[in-house]
Amino acid sequence: MTSRAELSRLFHPRSIAVVGASAAPNKIGAMPLTLLRRHGYAGRIVPVNPRGGTILDLPACPDLAALAEPVDLAILAVPAEHAADALARARPGQVAGAVVFTSGYAETGEAGRARQARLEAVARERGIRLLGPNCLGFMNVREQVYATFSPAPMNGTVAAGDIGMVSQSGAFGAYAYSMARERGLGLSYWISTGNEADLDVSDCITWLVDDPHTRVIMVYMEGCRDGAKLRHALAAARQAGKAVVVAKIGRTAAGAQAAASHTAALAGDDAVYDALFRQYGVARAHTIDEFFNLGYALSAWPQRPAGRRLGIITISGGVGALMADDAQDAGLMLPEPAQSVRDRLLARVPFASARNPVDVTGQAVAEPGLLLDTADGMLAGGTYDALAVFLAAAGSLDSLWPTFESFARELRERHPAVPLSLCAIFPQARRQALEALGCPVFTDPSAAIRTLGAVAVMEDAAEPVVMPERQAAAAELPAGSGPLNEIEALALVRQAGIPTVDARLVASADEAVAQADAVGGPVALKIVSRDILHKSDVGGVRLALQGAGQVRGAHAGIMAAVGQQAPQARIDGVLVAPMAPAGVECILGMHRDPVFGPVIMFGLGGVYVEILRDVSFRLAPFGHAQARAMIAGLRTYPLLCGARGAPPCDVEALAAALVALAALAHAAPDRIESIEINPLLALPRGQGVLALDAVAVAR
Amino acid sequence: MTSRAELSRLFHPRSIAVVGASAAPNKIGAMPLTLLRRHGYAGRIVPVNPRGGTILDLPACPDLAALAEPVDLAILAVPAEHAADALARARPGQVAGAVVFTSGYAETGEAGRARQARLEAVARERGIRLLGPNCLGFMNVREQVYATFSPAPMNGTVAAGDIGMVSQSGAFGAYAYSMARERGLGLSYWISTGNEADLDVSDCITWLVDDPHTRVIMVYMEGCRDGAKLRHALAAARQAGKAVVVAKIGRTAAGAQAAASHTAALAGDDAVYDALFRQYGVARAHTIDEFFNLGYALSAWPQRPAGRRLGIITISGGVGALMADDAQDAGLMLPEPAQSVRDRLLARVPFASARNPVDVTGQAVAEPGLLLDTADGMLAGGTYDALAVFLAAAGSLDSLWPTFESFARELRERHPAVPLSLCAIFPQARRQALEALGCPVFTDPSAAIRTLGAVAVMEDAAEPVVMPERQAAAAELPAGSGPLNEIEALALVRQAGIPTVDARLVASADEAVAQADAVGGPVALKIVSRDILHKSDVGGVRLALQGAGQVRGAHAGIMAAVGQQAPQARIDGVLVAPMAPAGVECILGMHRDPVFGPVIMFGLGGVYVEILRDVSFRLAPFGHAQARAMIAGLRTYPLLCGARGAPPCDVEALAAALVALAALAHAAPDRIESIEINPLLALPRGQGVLALDAVAVAR
């Protein structure tokens, strides 16, 4: 059976056994039974309890072995020490999927890990897919499947809708369920994954990608153990055009520490997750409000904005300016309306402001057609990818409701491709009517603009996602593992296709003089040893040497200094290289993330990387557009564009170098531990790049 | 009569005349009358209408001259072209204050400006204080004074409370009123200032500072024309211990452009406003939500947190980590609880996390005392300035309400000095009960943390505010205005008390040689001319000269190059100075802001200021603590602390230089247009600073 068919039985069950079923309201075995009955689950429900009898009017079965027919789903609401035994009673074929609620597994230490391993083994032997343990279970909202013991649905259920929600944390998940209900979001599925003994967040994303009722996937995560699987899931979501919104904890050192002390999952480097999200067009929310604003808008809009060009219409110039502030912060553009649109507005309302943000003034209240005509004119030109309209408190006025309703309806009909967000206070019923038209409503205009900005970031990952499949080619490296010497490291960089300085290894002062002569012009001499990381610190570097005398002297000086300061180092010789031309010093690096494999790092050299931490990351491999985005995303990017009278650098060649290193790292993931090209010189436009020094470690 | 007594009659009127009163519901003259009657204003109301008769059962008076008794307040709800005439009918003493609603004044151009000038003159002649024109008026919530034509109070009024709200924009004000009602905030006053012909935002802040019913002042502003008045108002608020929260538009270029096209007020440089807010401990909100979160928390807490040490308690480890992320972003500290507190928690709940954020786990639901004991233990040690507690959706559960209510009550009683914020979903009545105990409730935990962070920023302005009174001393400057030459500019810097390089002006090559000899060691030669700003560009600088021959040659070379490349420049001579020691190059500048006067700027030299725009500003004068905060607030601050093996710089001396330049600028505000010390060399700790070059412009 395919994984999809297995998951379909689990998440879409026609029959459910509740092991540990109880009628006592304070038992966790009572909750799913109560919820399933109360909300009218249409499938077969079998309480399982060794005492038999009937529970909530349903005849109970003593154990899984005694089931008259197989069930799609078994909910295990029994103590941790009994769950594996209870599941072990099932014969292969009797149970397709199981949800295990209880804690006391891998999250608690050694004994718990052993208990979890046994549970996994039991499930695997019987072909049972497992959600949990230590999870709140799941809900299939449309079909009233309440495989959960969360009391959240007791206070009212969420509407069925197109948002699939996955949470590694049960507590967060329960809170998010309540928030979704408060904010009127409609859910398809709500899934908590807990310890992820079998099914993890990636499996659930993949399931939701394939689910025809889900359009938006909201994920809360703390970490992931299988990077490739998550990448596949996100790539599939992207391919299917389904938006993914993620709240991931551990952005900061304090958060990461708290996350690590909380979760058994390997947290991993947050910067790498951030790179992953950018690369796969995932919107990352930094707060719970952002998380819900994104889910809300993406679910309400019939389609996402195609770009960053935002039109703003307001009935208050001041709030318009505030929204313009937000738009600039969010990286959105505010192109002007066409002259004809501006003229028409100013002819009707001379004291209006016809630039973007367009302030139609309070006159919108007196003249019902003003708002629609202005918006229609603005959108007719194809100038805008999205429109945000601030209506202040006017949404509460009964007299104006027909104006606003027809405004939203007409605009959606005439310009279906342009998402519309309204900013106003509306009574709940009117808000819902607008949402049904495809217009999300925000009380805080800043929230509307920031949401648009976060969605625009999703579209930046516009180039097709490169799937992390291995290529055949592999890097040629010296035998063995550990650090390479500089000559070998530069050779590896050259293999990637990145130009390097013409460095020649010499074994004696005579050879150094000869090679310096061959190079011509002033040269640099450097000690070559895999044991010496900081060559200057041990007197191993001499620069700008001219003529045989200087070269010979420098060679002798280097050998003497190194012999004294690093007597244990294995010396491979000395390299002779021409002095570097003028350029901007960059750092290009690659390291292996334990979860996601090769990660590429780029930044400007020295202070900029070390002190200002102005670096960007992407997972290998990637294409030219991602590489450009990595470079342009730096705060120091203007320094590559010809700041302070310097010539602009060859950014295209830089991007090509990033792509090349990523391809090499991807092609030979098992052989290279890390590479750092420092400096990688960015030369003036048209002149390419030049790697001057490199450190590499083989695996 | 004092201004305070005048404003008291206006904002606190015992009698109100409504000029242009009407019973027709679509007239702006109908709204105040309707609201005053409906909400039970206790004072005397006199409708004024030339047609006389009765309006809403009140006998109308034909004009202000016909008033039987003086009134405290006249509301002018008549067209712009008639307002001055209507007011002119009042005899001196008949009307204390007036509110003018209508637009068509300075905001509309030349004719409107003339109309406004006439209105101002009429009011001044009669001793009438004026709010508006082009404003929505004001409300005194406690006394049901509805001097407004905003329909917002028709949909329900806000509760009386301790927040005074002032808005330059009527539309924003009306929206904010509705938001305050939706969010359950209590207001003392709501004031919209419009064109500010007489009363401006600063007057209103001062009024609210003196109002015993107001504790928190929320201000929306677009700009201000009288910087000194605003500074006095903010200083008074600070002195009175009243919190000021500001939303000011125009943070970004796009926002500033939109603001400028919207408002007649001089927008001014936003960076200067930002400096002002920091300096006077004003919390700046960047979104409407932030604005209300701040007002809400500051009003709910009995007192503000004394520092940045935050304790977090959560029943979900994941959300705890998310809150830790927010806390770090917000610059808050998360100290660990005492070992005894940790031990006690872990003894009760072995799978809890006892570090900060403290995760008491879902066990808080099963064990009622757990939450209170843990929080009490944490706060008993005096380790925390504030406490934030995440209770997830548990607030909705009836069974848990007594636990949470007594938790909040007990904690407030035992630790009244530590503000408490709860993060949870509570039904409205319970939320209000908690607020009444002094605990604000946030549904988004991030909003709770960010609010705490923004409040902590207010406390950074801990040093007493230096009031902008002039001092006697004045800078000695060459006669006349315009640029100074470098020798004169350095002399001015020395007058401020900032050490400068020992630069000597010479008139000939012989003098240059003699002075170079006197200086000793290698010297620099530079052309001295007030007409040459970029000395290097015209060959006017030679460095590291040693011996008479080099000095003589350099002098000749400079004179020749400058003669050729800047033949028109007036040459004052050449300066001879010792070569500079090693240090970090900074820029220290002063410019005159048209609204706020002298502003001090500080940043690290070159790329950091020019490309990364990493600069900080403060208004002159200020003390050492503000100067330290200016320096430490830079992203590049680590470069002054001994980055990459360099010795740490003399930051105290840098701070002293900032204070000194601010004092000079403040002492001689009419004589100095601008100064830029570039570079100001920050020497290693204990060695001070050294100004190497300066540009100054006299007024």
C-alpha cells in the first residue's frame, strides 16, 4: 500500500477504535469519544476497554484483537507503559493507523526512549502508521474526526475551511485552534505531531499538499530531523501552488536555548531554516498574530499578489502616510496612479491627494461612487499587484454598508487577479460577508501591509525549486580526511569553476625565485601547511616582494619563523603568487548542516561578517536568481555597487561563483566537510572574481 | 488669566454655545447637540442660530452677542467663510474658548491661510482660546462634553478612564476612538487639534499632564512647528511620571512624502523626532496595534517596570521559546530564577523546565497552586522587573477560572511593584476582571513582550531631562557668516573642550619647515581655505612628510596643485600637523533642525555612516548617559569595544566629546549653523579622543 493510501485511512477514517475509552469525563479516553459523538462523526466507533460493557451507549470491545472488523484508526488513550502492549494485540491488517496521546516517551529520557522504540517496532511489524506519541492527536474538521483529547473543541468548533494546520507542540496547537475559532478561520485539518516516532511535520505537509480541501498550510515547528524530507514536502507544496506559513521558534540565542531545553528534536541552526524558508517560498511568521494574519489573508484571497506593487486608498491622509511607512519597511513599492486617474479624482475632490497613498478624504462617505471609481481606475491600468483600502471606523455605520459591500463586490468582479485587503472596523457579520467576497479585513492597517510584505517575500523564490537530488560528478580531493593545504584547497575551488589566484608551490628558495620570475611583477609568499590555519600569526606570509633578493630573503624568513613558531607543523612548501588586483573582499563559504546538508554562506569580508554579522545563507544547490538574492539581501550590498567612488563590482560573476560552489558541495556531499574562500575578491564589473585564499576540510 | 485657567474653561466647560446648531441630522451642527443631550452633559447648552426658535427643545439664541451670560465654550459648526464673523459677534469676556470644526483654512492654500489668520485675530482680540479649525473637536469623557461632530460616539461611547488621547488628524482620532471602545480602553479626554491655529499638540499634552484624571497620554502626530514647546510638554510629562505614547507618521521616505503631501505642518526630519522621543522617554509606536497595546498596558498596570529583567512563565515550552525570541529582539533580559525556586518546581514537576522561560507544563491545570507558588518564588527574590505568563486557551475553561483569578489577585497583592501581563484567551468579562486587578491580557504573547520592550525603552531616558534653557556662554567665532577654514573650525572644536590635532598655520615653505621641525616626527600638510571643502580632490593634502626637503617639496606641490585646480579659492595658508596616532575614525556632527534647533549626530567614519547609515542623533543639550546611549546604540558599537584584536577605545572620552559639542551648540545656537568633526579619532582607552579635521559654518 502506498504511504498516501495508508495516511488516507488514518486521517480520513471510516472506522475508529478508541483504546482506553472511558465515560469518566476526567479521563483522556473520554474526550475523543465525547467529541466524536457530540459533533456527529459519521463512521463506526468502537470503544476498546478490557472491562467490556457499553461506553456512551456503544458496545465496548476488550482489546484490538477482538475487533470484529479492521479499523482505519486506533486512538490509544492509555498510559505510556501500556500503549505498546495494547497495540501489540492487533493482528497485521486489523489497524491501519494509530494515534498515541500519552507522554512518557523519548521526551523523558533513557527509559522513555526505549519505550518509544518498542512502540515503533510494534507498529512497524503490524504495518500501522503512527501519529505521536506525546501528542494531542488530530482533527479532520470537515468529517468531524476528533482524534484528540484537547478540550479546545468543547468551547466551540472551528468552521470547515481550506487551512491545514500542523503543530509539533500540542499546547501551541490547542492555542492555535482556539485562535482560529476566535478569528473565524476555517480549517481542513488540525494535526499535532508530538514526538514524531513515525509521522513527522513533513509527512503531514505532504498529506495536506495532496488534500483537495486544503489551500493553505500553517505549520508550527521547533526543529526537524530529516532535512531532505522537509525540502521535498515544501517543494511539493510550491509545485502545487499551496502557500505554506511557518512559525518556527529559536530565532534568537535566548529562544534557541529555550527551544533546546524544551524539545527532544534537534533544533539545528535557525539561520539555515531561515534560508530554507526563503528558498522554498515559505512565509515565516515571527509572532502568533503574524502567523494568523498570513493564514487569514492567504485563505481569504482567491489568489496571491503577483508582485510587490501596492496601491493604497485611504479616507485619512495621516493613516495613508502610516501605511506608506509600513509599505516601505515591508519592501513594497508604491507606484503612482496614471495621470488620468489622478486628474479625475482631483476634478471631483480638489483637496484629495491623488498620489499613492491615494487619499479620497472623508468625501468617500458623501459620494458613494468615489471609492469604486478611484479604485477601478487605479487597477484598470495593471499598475498594481494588490490594493489596500483604509475605511477607518466608517464600516460600523449602517448607512454606508451598501457602499462598502458593493465596492468590494464590484472590485473583486472587475479585477479578480488583484487581491484586496480592507482596513476598518466592521461588525462581525459584515466582516464575514466581505471575507466571503475574497476580501480579508484588518483592524490594524499596519497588519494588512505587513502581511502583504510577507507574502511578497514568498514570491521572491520565483525560480523553480532545485530538488535536492544528487548529481553524478564528484569532487577530486586528496585521499583521507581533515584539512587540505592551501594549494589543494584552491585546486578544489578551481574544480568548482571559480577562478583562483595563480599560486605555485615551491620547495626551495631557488624555486621561489624562479616562479616569482615566471609570475612577473610583485609577488606574495605564503607557507603551505594543513596544520597552520593562521599563516600570518606564525610569520608565514610576506607580501609585495620584488626581485630575486627580496624573494629569497622572504623565503628564508618564512621558513625560519614558521620553524620557530610552529615547529610541529607538517610543511608542504611555500607558495608563490602574484599580488592581487584591487577589488572588494568577500567571504564565500560552505559548511555541512547536520539536518540539511551543504549550506552556502556569503558576506563581505572582515568587519562586515565578523562584527556586523551581515551574511546570507542558502541550501545547496540553487540557481542564479537565488544567488543574486543572497548578494542583494546584504546590508552591505551597496559596497558592491560602487560606493564612495569605487567601480561597481562584477555581481553576476559573484552570483556565478555562489552557484558553482553550491553545485560542487551538492555533487560531493560526502567528501567535503567545509570550504571557506576568504577573501574572494569581487573585481570591477566585467572582470569576474578571484579566490585569493581558501581553507577546506575533507571528510 | 493663566493659560491653564483658560484651557480649563475650554476643556471643562460648565456652559456650551453651539453656533450653527441644527436639528437636521445630516448637519454637522446637529451632532454635538445630539451627543451632549443623549449622554447627559450636566452643564448649560445654548444653541445659536440666526433663525432663533427652539432646537431639540432648547431655546436658541440668534448670535453670540445675544448670549444672556458668558459661556465657557463656543462650538463653531458653521461654514469656514462665516466662522470668523460668527465669533466676532462675541464681546470680550463672553466666550472663553472655541472649537472650530470646518475645513477650508490653511490646509487649502492662500485664501484659506488668510481666512485662518482672520479667525486667529478675531479670537486673540477677544481673548478666546481656539481649538482647530479643520478639526473634529474634543470630548471630555468623564463629564460627557461632546464638542465633536464625529459620529464615532453614536455607535457606543468609550468608558471613562485614565488615558488622554490627542490626535492631529481627525480621521485617525475617530478611528482611534472606535479602537479604544473595541479594546475596552478608558479615556479621560479625546482631542483632535486640526490646523492648530492656537492650541497645538504640545498645549494639549501639557493640559493632560496637569489633569488629575489622566495617567497615560496617547498622541498621534504628523509634525510640530514649535520644538521648544513640545520639549517642555514632554519634559513636564516625564517630571509628573505620566507615560507618553506617540504614533508619528513619516518614519520612511515613502511615509514622509505621503505625510508632506497630506499635512500643512512642517514635517521635519523624522530622525530628529525619533531622537526627541528617546531622549524624553516617550514610547514610539510603529503601528496602530502597538499604539493601543502600549496605551492599554500602561493604563492597566499600577506602575511601570523598573528595568529590563523579564520573567516568563508558560504552560507550553514552545510558546515559551517564542516569547524568549521576542524578549531578545526587544532587548529584554531573562535572568534565571534562584536555584531554590528551580529545585522546588522540579521536585513537583520533574518534566518542567525551570529555567527562564519557566515551563510549568500542562500540570498547571491539574495542580492549582503550582502557578502561584512558582511565580511567587520567582518574584520574591527581586530578580524580575516584570512577569509575563502564558496560559494558552485555558482561560476559556470555567473550571480553571478560580485558579487564574486568585493567581492574579494574590500575585498583585504580594508583589505590587512588579507589573504582570497575562497571555491567554479569556472571555470578555474575565478579561475585564483581570484588568481591574491591574493585569493586562494579550491574546498574542509576542504583543505582550514587545510592549514590555517598548516600555523599557522609555526608562532608558533615565537621566534627568535637560531643559532647553539657554546658557550665557557663547562661542567665539570669526566675524561674518559662512564656512570657516579648517584652522578656525578646529579652534571652535577646541573651545567646546574637545582635543584637536596640533595644527599650525603657515604662510610659506620656510615657515612650514620650521613648524614641521617644532612638531617633530612625520607631519601632514594641508591647504587652508574656506572655499575648498574636499582638499584631497584638488591636491591639497600631503601626508607622512619627513625632513625639510619633503616638507618644502610638499608645500610647493600643494600650492601649485591648488593654484591650478581651484584658482578662485581664497587661500589662507597651509597647515602643518603631526601625523595622527592609530585609532578608530568617528564622525561627530551638529546641524540645526528648523524645528528643534541644534541636533548632534554620531557614527563611525566612512562606509559605516555613508553606506550603512549607522548613525544616532540627540537634541542638544544632553548629559553623559544620553551620550553613552548614542554610542552604544550603534550597530557598529562593537568596533569601538576592541573588535578583531584592536584595543578598546576610550568610549568615556567619546561620550564627553558628544556632551561638549552639544553644550557648545546649545550655548551659541544663533552663531553656528553646522559643525562636522571628521574624523574624530577614538584612541585606546585612557588616551581620549582627537579631532583631526573639522568643517564648520557660521550663521
